[in-house]
Amino acid sequence: MNETKPTAAPRYRAMNFGVTRVNLREGADGVRYLQADLPLGACARRVTDFLVHWAEVQPTHPFLARREQLPGGGTGDWQHLSYAEALTAARSIGEALLDRGLSAERPVIVLSENSIEHGLIALGCLYAGIPYCPVTPAYATASQDYDKLRHVVATLTPGLVYATDGARFGKALLATLDDNVEVVLGQGRIEGRATTRFADLRDTVATEKVDAAMHAIRPDTIAKFLFTSGSTKLPKPVINTQRMWCANLQQIAQSLPVFNEAAPVFVDWLPWNHTFGSNHNFGITLRHGGTLYIDDGKPTAAGIAETLRNLREIAPTVYFNVPTGFEMIAEAMKTDAVLRRNLLSKLRMFFYSGAGLSQPVWDSLHATEEAELGERIYMATGLGMTESAPSAMFVNSADVRAGDIGVPVPGMTLKLVEVDGKTEVRYRGPNVTPGYWRSEQATREAFDEEGFLRTGDAVQWINADDIHRGLKFDGRIAEDFKLSTGTFVSVGPMRAKIVVAGAPYIQDAVLTGINRKEVGALIFPSPACREVSGLGPDASMAEVLASAPVQQRMQAILDELARASTGSASRVARALLMAEPPSAEKGEVTDKGSINQRAVLKHRAALVDALHDGTAANILQPQA
């Protein structure tokens, strides 16, 4: 009799997790409270304490680096900014900002992609105790009406706006700013408007005044404002205090001790107008005396080449990205030996956020790692939001599957509440915002009667028999909807199933069918469809999706999903393949690269109607 040998557990590159156990307390009416069995350690008083410390301990160590921006486009060699240089510039810029009488009532707006100058403006504001707000450049470049930028300006009433380039941002600034708002430019000019050079701020002589302002900063001092993405509504201004940011950096350090072991090296594109790129990645770099190499690439067909170029040169110790970026990197590593060797050489951990990472991409990364290294790299993730600065939970085991989000960070309490047949997770802790700036009603609505932040995120136990494994994501409660039969459709898990079943041909999907009798889907294809179509690079995406090989592949995926469904709420009854990718200008895709279900449904309402009334062309329906 032949015995089947048990499969050996995969070997991982060594990494420790800080939170290994949790405490669960039962409350009234079925409410439960979950905390880490690890107290929160001492937190810094202000973010710039880290800058001052590292400028003294390792003054020449590089803090930020970015490739030189060449005239006419393209990038050159890396340019570095040391910790000592960053502190000197922050003091000078902070002095200049104090001279202008800026404050929370008249803060600084930063309109720029990630850059050394952007980082210095931010540090100058932080050092002087003047709140700033990094705003997505898309509000000024992709938009034609500037509605969201105008809303940001009206809400914050800035006293100063920094923009990288007058030619690029001038039209938007002229359309949205009053004459009494000072405009500082990294380069160029704006016809008909007086402006200040960024170099003038940096050349200001720092005095004891700016140091006194820094020492006067308190935990409740507002560090920055970060606007939520704003899908179908205007974005909300989230107050970020010094306490929030410092507490969360301590929570991250205790949850993921890998950052304490050596100065981290990051190669990162994630935008600083978003909490993942700024509070998390920029903040971790500063907290631990690391180096952040600014990646001017992006996880897009046009931008991924720059990212891969950077990763062939700079070996990160931890690498952050969104699922779309990991999908592209996983594919590139299959054939690029230099990329594989350099990216994996010093890497301790991959980390994704922003959306769910499909298991096939996860498996592909592990296969490449095992072939190159003989071991796997941890793929970590968690859950958080702008209002929690951002991290609230992290996975705490190598045994992780797509959708797992893990256990709470030290010092945070999770409240688990039954809402519409799901379990909503709510947050309370030192890293949670006090509210939305100048938005009293939105603030009241955001918190429950116990002061817990309502997240709208639904969760389940990873393993109900082992609560120390933590939680997994169960979708956004607000995204779920009812069919006309009264049956609830759980959007998050169903979208994840479509992406997994459709890998590598489906990048994402948006579910339709609100108040209709069956579920539909708008399917966004991945670049792999072009390869399977057999058509050349000049063929349009519409031609690619209409080709027989792609239609057959998608039909097979839809049939398999139908066979696995358990009822109308889990069965995709009709689908359309989207030749037009999600639009950042319309809010269909966020700065992080994740898709926005509500925005897609809003802007493609006519297409959704045509899908469900049967008038759309090339509707796919399961044959199973």
C-alpha cells in the first residue's frame, strides 16, 4: 500500500510578528471588542522629533532620493537628500512659513507629485507646526471643471499653495484661488499672477523662532489634512494630528518588528496625497532612519517600465504596492533575471494594500521566489483608512490567504457590530482622527454612541476556532445591494471570486443589478487578453475583446463561476467586457490604483441599463 507523504510546509525568509495574541470581550446586544494582547509603547510627541534625531545620529545618511528630471522628459541619475540637509531645509522653510502668519485657518496646500521639494515643504510645515494638505494633482490636471480642487480650496481657505510647475498647474490655480493666496512654484511662472520661487523659501535664514514653534507643538496639534478620495460625493477633509501619526508609527513598529532591525530602504511610487504613501511609507522611513527612493513609475502600461528600471538598480528591504502593481511585477519577474535577483536580494517583506490581491498573483510571486531563493518572502497586508492614520490591523502569520487582514495594532480597540447581516468593524484608539475639518455633521455621523469610528468595512474570522489569527475582509457594507427579489448581494467577496477565477485575464470587475432580478458585471480585462487574442499591438482594445479567443476564454470563466454559484446572489447572469479602462478623472480609479465601484456605476449608468435590458452589444451569459 502506497502512503501519500505529507507536503512539506513552505520555508520563508525569517521575519517576526509583534502581535501574536488578542483579547476578545463580549458586550451587550452581541457586540464584541477585540484588542491586541500587547500594550502600546511610548510614542513620540511630534513627527519632526525623528528628523532631528537622525540628523544628529546619521547626518549624511540619505533620507530621500529621486532621479534627476531631464529636460524634455525622462529621468537621469539618482539625486539624494541627507537627513542633515532635510533638517536644515525644513528649518528654513518653516521660518519662511511662520513669517507669513500661516496657521490651521490659513494652511498650506501642496499640489505636486512625490518629489524632494514636496517632501521639504511637508517637513517645513511639520517643523513650524503649520498644517498642510497634499492634494492629488489630478484635481488640477485631469479635471476640466476643477470642482474638487475648488472644494478643497473653499474648505481649507489656504494662505499659501505650492505647485511644482506654473505651466502645468497655472490654469487650475487661476481658476480656483483668490488673489490674496500666495503661490509658490518649483519652476516656471503663471501669466498675470505674481508668484514666489520655492528657492526663496529654502534660502530663508532660520532663527530661534522656528525652533520655538517646533517645541511648542503638542500631540493635538494638526499635522496635516488628508482628503478622502471622494467617489460620488465631494472628498472629506480628515484631520491628522501629531498624536495620530506618531501613535500609528509606534503601532506599526510593534506590529511589524522588521522595521526595527535595520534602516529600511524603500522604492516607492505611492502618492503622498494619500495616507498609504505619506503617513505610512514616508512616515516609516522617517521613524526608522531609512531611505525612500521616489519611484516616478506607476502600475500602468505606460509607467511600469520606470518602476522595473528602478527595482533593477535599488534593492528594497520592504516593498509596498497595490495589487495591480504586484501583478505586473510578478509577470515581469518570470523573464527578467536582473529584476528577480536585485528585487529579492535584500527583501524581507512584500506588503500590499488598497484592494484585494488575487491568489494567482500571490502564488506566482511565491513560485518565482522559491525558484530564485529556495524560500518565500512574506506577503503582508492589513486594513486601515485615512481616518486611522492609516493602519488598524496587520496579518500576523505566514499562513495568509487573499482577503486576510489580521489582528488589531497595539493600543487600538476594534468593535464588531452586526449591520445588515454582516459584521462591521469600528475603530477607537490614539491613531483615530478627531473628525473632519469644518464638517461638524460629517464628524457626528462618522462616530457611534461609544466614540468608535464607523468604517463601513465588513469582516469575518479567518478561523472561528482560533481568534488569534484575526479577521478577513468581507467587503464594503455600502457596496452591497439587494436584487429585486430582496436577496442581498455581497459585493466584495463576489468581486474577489471573479478576479481569482479570471486570472490572469481579468483585472477587476464591478457588479451591477441594484433592484434588478439578477447580478451583472462590468469586467475590466488585463493586458494578458491582448496576448491571447493573437492580434498585433496596433489592434484596439475593443478589437481584442471582440476576438474569438478572448470571447471563448471569458465565456469559460463565466461558465465556471456559474457552476460554483449557490443562488441568484452569487451568480453572474450577464457581463460586459470593458474596452475603456477605469478613469481617474471621473474617480473610477483611486490614486492607489484600486477601482471604485460606486463611481463606475454612476458614470456608466447607461451601459448598466443596456446590459440588463439586453440592448448592449456582446453581452456574455453563462451557458452552465
